[in-house]
Amino acid sequence: MRFPRRSGILLHPTSLPGRFGIGDLGDAAYRFVDFLAAAGQSYWQVLPLSPTGYGDSPYQTLSAFAGNPMLISPEKMVEIGHLSEADLEDAPAFPDDRVDFGPVIRYKTGLLDQAFANFRAQAPARGRAALARFCDEQAFWLDDFALFMALKEAYNLRPWHEWEPEVATRQPEPLARWRESLAEEIENQKYRQWSFFEQWLAVKRYANERGVRFVGDIPIFVSMDSADVWANPHLLHLDERRRPTVVSGVPPDYFSETGQLWGHPLYRWEVMAQDGYGWWIARFRMAFTQADVVRIDHFRGFYNYWEVPAGEKTAVNGRWLYGPGADLFHAVTAALGEVVIIAEDLGDFDAESRAGVDAIQTEFGYPGMKVLQFAFGAGPTDSFLPHNFTPDCVVYTGTHDNDTTVGWYQATSTEAERDYARKYLGSDGSDIAWDLIRLAWATVANTAITTVQDLLSLGHEARMNTPGTAGPPNWCWRLLPGALADEVAARLLELTAVYGRTF
């Protein structure tokens, strides 16, 4: 059974505590695994682990394959001799409760440069061989990514479509010259990726040995300013200048008269199909290297997606087009075997689209999502109310795009929603976060997930992201040291045992 009756916690690694301004893959990650195991939890769910670009969002990344070097633990680099204790002595006094991305990125980039310099100067043959082996195994994406990042530095971080035209369009002779002149920085970028994956896979092994599995996350679309688009323009709808001709979005609905204009370039699915969806198979193979289960953001886009002409100011003037549907997942299954996927299937659907998405999920056994914060606004027939669930779903108290449950109850919800929630829960709302955790754990859903913020009954100040906005405080929230006390683990363990979700 791919989804036995289990539960887990959503916490992005950047939110872990630590002294270097951002959560990383050091001791705090291992202690969080220990907390999960002590609390009887089976899953640690994370957001995309890729290097972030605009707005520091893990859903706007520079690569669909690479890892975020800001997650590399300096202390683990000391343990293997790539940094010294002296290298860490001048760490700034970063805030504990949030990530201040600009100063953190500058500081940690300097540390990573120092680690690379130390590695080049004194690495033993075994270390050099391990790096070389990683580079060979990952060359299909790593070569382009490392060159892309080195060029981005050379062009003062400008988007690749603002580079010189012969470089933006990947003319062979200019690229060869750049590869030669940027050879050291290219090697540095490869070293960072090797270091990230060494640390991430060590955490994953530790978690798996303790019965904890990772739920990863991949967005369906890739960012325009990414190595993926720069290196694979033939797979996307781009013109001769490599600018998008059509972009992603969602149409107008109850929440927005103009829809949402996301702006990602769109895939040429007919071209991807010609080689059996090789790029997607490679992407899924990498995703399942990093995680045991993978959530796909905007899963419905594989069935149909909203196409908006480039240059539009809103998403009004778009059209629905069909995606690859089941064909893609037949190809993925043939290449990788039966994969364990959670389909993010939230949002407005017409009846035909809902039936089409449901058919894919049913054929391949991919459960959809239920969010309890959405459950209390439409009466007893609401599909998000637990008495309407079937077991093949994943129930969340809230996601990274929701307010915390306390924040939702105190401010985001309507009085009618709060009143219905109190009646449904048989509660006065004074412990609303744990009321929803209990409700989630009690449902027939095979998988139940809550956030760390809800475990700690934190308010709006701990919200991870507000959709439709950019910049701080989005993605900045951090867990304070010592916040996950033994009493929290004991309370969650008891609830998990009562509702039969222990492993």
C-alpha cells in the first residue's frame, strides 16, 4: 500500500533554527527528524529545494534540478575539513525569527567560496574523485546549470534574456570562450551542488533509518530566468529572440475578476512527447532521489492549462488547452516504475476538467489534497469537510499558502466560517490549531499533514506565504530554538496513536 494510514509535518528547511541566518542541513535538521520520530510521525514535507531567484520564493527557482546552496550547513563543512572554525568566527548576529535574505546570501556565498578555495588547495584524492563522479553522473543538467550560474554572476545577476544575444541564444563559439574564462567559477558551482546533495542525502538517510520519509515538491512550470529554459528553448513556446509567446496563469474566478497572470513560459508538449517525455522523466528521477514522495504543484495543468498571450497585463484573454494527460505518467511509470505522487488539485474546476483530472489520479493512484481551513464556508456538502472524504486523499490543516490556523481563525476567516467551525468541532475555538490537527488525524484520509506553526499554535506573524504578494515577510519565517519541546512531541504522539497513524 503506497499510502498507509500515516501523518507528518510540513516545515521547509530554511525555517529551521540555527546561527547562520537561515535554516540549513546541519544539526537542527537531524534534531527535527528526532522530533518527528519521537512524535510518531512518518513524513517530513518540504517545499521545493531548488535555488531561489526573484522574491526568494522556492516556487520561482533558477533550476528544476539543482539544490539550494543556502541550505548547506557551514558546521557540517567544518566537520569534513572544507571550512575551519576560524572561518565561522565572524558570523553576523542574524535574527532568530526570520530570514533576512540579502545579508544571509552575501554571508553564506562568501563561506561557500572559502570552502571551495580550501577544497581546491587541500582536498585529498578521494574527495576530488567523489566530486568528479558526481559531476559525471549529473552532467545532463549540471553542466548547463553551472555555466548558467557562472554567466549570471558575470552579467551582474541579470536575467539570461538580457545577456548579449549570442550568449542568450547559446551560440557555440561565445559559449566556448565563456567556458574557458569562467572555468573556476563553473567548478565552484559544481562543488556547491555536490556539497548540497551530500548533505541532503545524509539527512534523508538518517530520516529513512528512523521511519521518516520525505515529501518533496515540484512546481509544474519552470521560471523564465532559469537554466532549464535557457538550455532547452526548443521545449518551450519561445520566439526567435527566446522570449515567451504565451505564458501561464489561471482565468478569472470568484476571487479575482482578472484571474492570475503567473508568467511562466509554457511547454511545447508535442515536442516533449517526441522523445518520450525525456526531460520530465529526468526531472522526476531527480525528484525521487531527493524525496520518497513527491507533491506536484498545479497538477491539473497536466490535464488542461490556461494559456495567455505574452504581453497581456491580466489573465482575462486566455484559453484552455489540453496537456499530455495520462500519456506523460505512462511514460514516467515505464521509465521509473510506480512512483508515489501527491496531486495538488486545489482551485476552481468545471465539471469536465474535474472529471479529467480525477481520471488521471484514479488511474495512477495519486491522491489529491484537502485543506481544512477551506472547509467551513459552504455548509455540509463542502468537499473539504471530513465527512465527505474518501481515504485516497491527503488532508492538511493548512499549507504554506494559507495563514496559520490561529491566524485564519482570528483574522482571515469570516464570522460565519468561525461559527460553523465551532459547531462542527464541538469546540469554543480557544485551542483551534489543535482542534484542526485532531480533526485531520481523525479523518479517513490515509495521510494527514499539519504545519509546525499549527503545532505551536502560532498566529498570523508566522505565516509562510501570502499568494499574490512578493518579498518579505514571505518565505522568511523561522522556528525559534527550543520551540519544539518534548511536551509537544508527546501530545502529538498520543493523538497519532489514538487515530491509528503510528508506524
